Amino acid sequence: MDLEQRSLLPPDADPQAQQSGQKTTWACLQSRRSLGFASLLASAALLLVAACLWPSLQSREVPVARVDSVTSLRASTCPGTFKGADGMTYTCQHAIDHHWAPDCATVSTWDRATCSVSVPRRRRSSARSRRRRSTKAPRRRRRRKSSARRRRSASKTACAGTFAGDDGRVYSCQHAVDNKWAPDCETVSTWKDATCYHGKALPKSADIIIVGGGLVGSVVASQLAKKLPNKQILLLEAGRISQEAVGGHQKHGNYNGIHWGEKGVGQLTQYDIPGNYITGMHCYDRTCSDSWGKKTPYYQCKVLGGCGVVNGALMQIPHADNFANHPPGWKFHDLKPYYDRIQADFTITGTPSTDGKHYLDNSGANFVRRALQQKGFWDHTGVHPKANTFGLPTVSAANGVRQSTASVYLPDAIKLENFNLQTTTEVLQVQHTSGKATGVKVRDVMGKESVVELKSGGIVVMSAGALNTPRLLLASGLDGWGTVGKGVSDHGIKMRMYKYNGFPDGATEVVNGVDAYLKQYINYRSGPLTQFGPTMTAFFKYPGSPGGHDQPDVEIFLNPMKEHHRLDIHFGLLRPTCSNANLHLSGNENIDFAHDALYFGCDMDRRMMDYAVNIVHEALTRQGAWLHEEHGPWSFNHWVGSCALGSCADPESLRLKGTSNVAIGDASLIPHQVWAHPAFTLAAVGHKVADVLAETMQS
């Protein structure tokens, strides 16, 4: 028996049966040599050879294993593909990453595996098989390319890369485990667990093309589709589908060997479950699959819903004075109705768990609260940050599930006939003639490039984010008369690590409680997994900074700690007075900052940060903690101002200067840094943008 044949046998295959097959084959060969070739014995000789070789050929095709029942192989090791004693065919698949076993040796190294079972087909005569292949194969291939109606239920089956079905919809295949996309049908056919997403085909033209389905773009696109039912709205998102509400089917996450999908989380994706600080499900640097890589100088989210589906998503409303220098129509009282709309559409709370409790406070938060109380700070939880207070972070979650602008607004929009969402479709360039957009050049997940034309009277809305919008505009030769990419700002961060002894410590609870957390979340949608990263926030006001005494300059926050007696305090500068930088193209499609004054670029910004750092340091050291490490500045990923209202975009029409039908609709519009976490404000701005654009389109 050769090595290939031996490797196909399962570990529990009978060795005597293997030797029996070898002896039978050898006896047959000896008999064949002893036979003559006389015509009278020809028929007998052929029959003897066939009878002798049949056991060997049969064992070469499917080794026989002694399998008592299907259930005996569940959650245990099992060989690649073999025929069991019960007449069923068994196939081994790893229960965690769903890879399939190439041989028995590989399977034996797995701790957990699942044997899939199927009934073997009856063998046909070779002549009949040849006739069937010659007559049926072409029809099978044609059905594979066109029969999209049957692929609606294609979960956990193979499906083609991207193709148009008979029903006029587009189907895209994505592996359900590692989220890789299929380059062709042959690749997909090797997958045993894949998901087919289907949606409308990429149109040849549209009335309104929105570039980017992030936090603001999702609002703008959905609201325009409702307000302008006679206009064809096309939303182009370079990233993949995210949350379950918009059709996401991504992996749930895997932490300490626990696969969330096996625990009964259901169809919720890694973007739905807020407790990302425990599971490590998300990635926050430019090497991540959900990022733009080196095309932007800092990490930028590339996924439907933007960073609102992966970050802490704190919901805060800044002080009204934050908008004092905004153009007319964009003051706080102008945006107030839109803030109210967000509060009505979202569930904003400090206790997202369905039982109304807050969890993991002993993993650092209570220690810091006690320290700040000694410095005169008081407890305050709400959407309006106030100086000299600490409290619970306010987030958006309903029934223990993360809410984003994508999950709240896009499901209804997708049902509309005039709305078309295309994910994994990257916009490469805005095509224009003398400042008048004629369409956009795109590249789909398969690498195919095409152009979507803009209908007469249509507009292109740039909602790609405060770094990607200027990147695409500059790459398209649209610089807003030299204003695009000027004066970009962010909330700079510093991190100081403290150590302490002798106080309640919740690190063991964070590390060892995951199994219990999962059960609690699955059964009740409550517990630590309903909470977003930060467990507490506090706000500081430097006496020498402008503004009233209740207007904070600096925020601190901390996440649950997995290491005993350790505190990581993050300091964020909410009100930078001078720290900003200009963007410029670096190569054909990358963008970078022209100078390095982005963080703590002047004395006032440094004094505000140092004031908060010193207060926290004094408060913690009085409680027995000591400074261990210090890092930063880092990016807070709160970018604004790359095409500001007034200087770069017209406040009344949102048109980019130098263009007639290219509008700006994202954080690029905000002239000055938001004095709070920007998610709440950006969602409100999205509604304002939709109203402005709808009015200009109707007029």
C-alpha cells in the first residue's frame, strides 16, 4: 500500500484489513501470471483479475472505518474523509476556524473538531457516467453562473465571487470565518463554510453618489433616499458589511478558545457586541483588515458604519460656545433640533446592560473615583461633559447591542427602490470637467475598475471622512482653490500607566469571567459584554484657558484592566487652541501631513494637558499608586476640519469651492475641533447635511 493510500486511512482503521487487502492484491497478480492466453480461457482470466483487484480498488477509493454512530465523533478528532460502518461518509472540520483536514495527522493535533456527515452516492457504470457527464455538465455550469435565486439560502455553502443573478441582484461570496473574499468560483468551491451576500447591481449611473458609508455617510444617504424618492441614491462603501441589522455575517470573535458562535450568540457580529475590550475582537492600527493602511497617515476605519462600529462610541454634546465661530446656519441653536433627533432615534445611556447595572468598576474605575473625590470632584453622568466631574460614559446601545448610524438608519433605506448600497467598492477618483463632476471611478472587490456616471443635475457627496475625503479630492485634481486639507485637527492623547497595591482589584474578574459573561449576555443581553471600552470618564478645566468654569479642556478615561494592580489613564485634549496640520498628497493615492504641529503645538495646549496630568498624579499617589510608564502623544482618531465650512465648502450649499456639483458631507466640514467625543455631533451634522442637500436638489 503506497503512502498516499495509507494517509487516507483513519487512525482506527483495522490494520488486519489493510494487510488483507495487500495479500489479496498479490495473490491476484500471481494468478494472472499463471494464466495462459488461449481463447478458451480468456473470459475466465478477465473475470478472475476483476474479482481479485476489486477489494484493492475499493479500499483505494474510500477507506472503511469502524464508526458506531454519528454522535460519537462530535467534538472529537476524526479523519479527513472516510466511509463509516453505518454507510455514511464522514468529513472532518475544525470546530473553531472551520478549516478542513488534509489528512489524519493534521486532525489529530486539533483539540476540537466536528465530523460532518453525508450519504454517499451510488456508483454508476462507467459508460453511463460518461454519458451523464457529456450531457449534464454544461447545464450544471450554466446554472452555476445564472441561478442566483437558489443562492439566497447559500449560507455555509460554496458560491461564486461576484455575479449577476437571474433576479437582477448581485451576489458576493465571503468566507464566513476569515472574512476573505472569493477571487473566483474555483476558490470558493473549496470552502465549506461561506456566506453569499446579495444586493442590487452596481448601476451605470445615479442622481446622487455618496462616497463613504461611515458615521456621517450612512445618515446622509439614508435621509436623502427618503427625502428625494424620485432620485436614484447610490452609497459606495469601500469596506465590508458590518452589523447584523444591515446584513452582516462576520465572525463573532474568539477569545481564550471560546468561539462566540458556538455559544449561541446567534447572527450578531463582532461589530454588534459592545464588549470589545475583553475579547480583543477589533484592531486599531493601519495593519488591520478594516483600515485604509498606508493610504492615510493615521488609522482610519474601512467598514460600513465607520469607526462607530468598532470604537468606544461615547455620546457627548459639547458646550454651545463650541459653535460660536461657525458660519450662520451652523450655530448650536441651528443644530439643536438634530441633536434632539439623535436622542429620539438612539438609546443613549450610561448603563447599557438590560438589568440597569454597571459592571467591572473594580477593575480600576472605583480606585480612580475615590482618588478624585479627595480632590473635590463630584459624580455626574450625562451627555453634557462638565469640568471637575467624573461619571459613567454615555453610549448608544439597545437591548445590549451596539447602535450605529448604519444599524439604525440603513435597514429602512435598503428597502427603498431608489436606494442602492454597494460595499467593498472603493472610489478611486471623482471624474470632472472644469469642476463639474461627471461620475466616479470605482474598483470592486474583484479588482475590476469601472465608472459610474452622474446623471444630469446630479451631485457627488464626499462622506469618506476627514482624511479620506481630502485624499480623494486632491487625487482627483480638486483642491477647493487651495483650501482642501488645511487646518486638520485631532484630540491628542497621552497615556500614563500607574501601579498600586492593597486595594480591591478586578483584573481576575476581567480575565476569568469570560465564560460567565458569555452566558449572561446570551441569555439576558446583560453583563460586562454590553459595555463599551471605557468604564469611567472625568473632565478637567485649566484656570487659564478661555471659556466658562464648566467648559472642560481635558478628559480622562480608563478601560478595565487585565493585569493586576495596574491603571492605564488616558488623557485627551478636548479643546486644542492651536494644534493642527495640513495634508498633502504623497504619491498617487496616499496622503500625509506636511508638518508636525498636530499635537500640543503651542504653550496653551501643553499647559491644559499638564494641568490635568498633575491633578491626577497627585490624587493617585496620595492613594498609594506610583507612575510606572508614560506614552504619547497618540491619535484619538477624532479628525475634523479638512474642508471647513466657509473657507473650503459653501455653508449654504455645501459645494466644494471651484466646483458646481461636488458637496462635502462629513467631519471635514467642522471648522474647529469638537469639545467632546464627536460621534453625537457628527450624527447630528449628517441630518443637517441631508436637509441642506435635499433643499438644493429640489430647488
